[in-house]
Amino acid sequence: MTSKELLYVEDALGHECFMKSCSCKASSKLTDTTLSSYMKELEQKHTELFDKFLNLL
């Protein structure tokens, strides 16, 4: 893996980590159960994407 590709993967990992934490915070603060459930799904999706990027290393 080139250094440029490594920088891309590191950036993507940071983005997915940020999105996961934002989704988690939002789902815990929402009172609407439908929206909260959707945010939990997004959190799971970003966790999966994070793991996929991590496996590239």
C-alpha cells in the first residue's frame, strides 16, 4: 500500500469513527423511537464500514 493510499484509509477511518460517535449520541438523545432506531442502524452501518477499512491495513 502506498503512503497516499494509507493516508486515504486513515482519513476514512477517522470519518467513520466520527460518524459512529455522532450517530450514537443522536440516538441516545432522541425521544422519537423511530428516529432513534434509525440512528442506531446508522451507527451499526458506520461500525461495519470502520471494520472494513480497518481490515485493509
